[in-house]
Amino acid sequence: MSRVYLYIILMAVVTYLIRALPLTLIRKEIKSRFIKSFLYYVPYATLAAMTFPAILSATDYVISSVIGFVVALVLAFNKKSLLTVAAFSCAAAFIVELFLH
């Protein structure tokens, strides 16, 4: 049981260091355009990397997930609202699932 507490403490320290080191080491403004653009896109890349595998495993068939994803991409690139994108992509995946069963 004591090893569990050790693991929790170790995870807390690592998490704290990851967040605290940039604040303590980088005191002045970042002027590099490359680093600024890199840091700007990190949240989007992380979200995509976490979401995409979940999209592919959300339904019984990968093809219905892919079709729902394609519908979502098309609607999002056409600047539709989040509710519209979510509703139509779910509907597309559901309809494909109905035909595949």
C-alpha cells in the first residue's frame, strides 16, 4: 500500500515540475516567431491526438466512424456551428450503422 502513495507523490512532483520549470526558467518574453507559433498550436495538436483515436473506436464499424468524421470535417470547414457539426456527424454515423447491421 505504501508504494501506491510513493507513485502518487512521484506523479505529483513530475507534474509540478513540468508546469513550474517553464515559469521559473523563462522570465522574459518569447520573441522567436517559430517558438510562438509552435506553442500556439500545441493545444490543438494535443486535442487532435487525443480525440482522433476515440473517433475511430466510437462505433461498431470503423467505416461509420470515418464517414461521421468526414461529415464533421466538411461541415467544420464550411464554418457551421458546433451543434450542427456534432448533430450531422452523429446522424451520419448512425445511418451508416443502420445499413451495416
